[in-house]
Amino acid sequence: MAGPRSRTLVVPIFMGAATAFAVASMAPTTPDGHAQSPQTPAPSAECNEQTPLDFLIRGNWTLRPGMSAEERRARRALHDKAIRYRTERYGYFPGFGRPEWNPHPPAHYARTVTFFGLRTRLHERIVPAVRCAEAEIRLRCAAFAYQPRRLSGLRDRNTFRGGEVSNHVYGIALDVDPHLNTCCGCVAPWRDHPLCKRPVTSIFERMVMPECWVRAFQKFGFYWLGDDALQDTMHFEFLGDPDRIVRTP
Ligand SMILES: [Zn+2]
């Protein structure tokens, strides 16, 4: 925890295709890492609901045994498209895509943000989407008490293997309580968690974060890797259009 828990005023203006909020705090820190005052009002914002872009979803381009050569080619092309899209919008990570697509590394765009009183670093373009998710959680998930203890955002090292690049290197992925919300399809020690060992009827029994939180993130373009073969329940990644997060007048 860094400093007092911030207060967020959430005022629903209307519901429907878009959900509108007035968000009174949760402002990111300045680029040099100094936290803004919790009293600093953020501008009122209307949060667009959106779904992840298909070609950015991992499960749509990972290769599996038994796939035809044609399907493999199509999936590789989709993966290349996803790498170019992320490089152009979020930064160039060596080994994936080309520096001509973006001269800056993702860290160039990093901002420290506060989420439920915890600080982490994320890409500046997705900060409004995190604000929208927190506002939605505060509005709709009060009945499911949960206070995160640890967050993990931007990383300077790729934690994926096999030619894949983690969305953490682009600063568009956020892990919530990695020690409590399991990743039973990941390598050890993640898959050795006791919650991965017992039979369950729902993935939500392999985590402590409420399902309501997952639904709140999903509303604003985050893909939850609990839905992936990895069963990475701690992990949200913003796969929506960063230009559509907030409605502009
Ligand atoms: Zn993650």
C-alpha cells in the first residue's frame, strides 16, 4: 500500500451502450513518479463499453497440435498483425516487430497509477480503462468485499516462451494478487498452487478475486486470461481500442 486509500466518487449518469462516470480521483502520478494529491480531481469521463479485438486475443493465434498447414499460416499472420498493432500503439519491444513501427520502447509511455490504493506502472493509453474498471467495481461489486494486496503491471522482461510476447511488456496487462489468484495452466510454481489441485466446477473456485471484478474489467475492453487455456485468473489485458476508452463530446 502506498499512502492512504484514495476515495473515488462514482456518479452513474446513464446506462446502456456506454456507462458514464464522474471519477473524482484515481489520477495517475506524474511521469517522474510523484503521486498527485488524492484530492486532485480528475475530469469527468464517460466510459465506452467495448469488447476485445479478435486478432489480439491469444487463443485466436496460438498453435495447437493437429492444425492444418493452412490454419497455422493463418494464425501466424494474425499473430503478426497483433504484434504490429501493439508495437504501433504501445511501443517497440526487441525481438517482436520492427522499430520503424514505433521508435520508443513501451517504458517511454509508462505512468504510475493507483488502483484500489496500490500503485503500479502501466501504459499511459490504458490508464483511463483502469479508471473505468475501478469505478465500475466500486459501483457494482460492493457486496463482494475484496481488497487487493499486490499488483503487477509493466515489465521490462518477456515472461512468455515459444515466440510469444507478454502484454506485460507493453504495459497493457495487470495482474491482481498473483499469490492468491492462480494460473493453473502456467509453468511451475504457478500450477502447484493448492487451488489448482482440487476438482472444481468453475474457474472462479481457483481464485479469491470476486467474479464481479472480472465482469467489471471485461466491460471496458479487458480480456481476462482466466478464459484462456492458461487459466491465468490474476491477469487482465486491455485488448480494446485505446482510442475508444473514453467518450469525447
Ligand atoms: Zn499477467
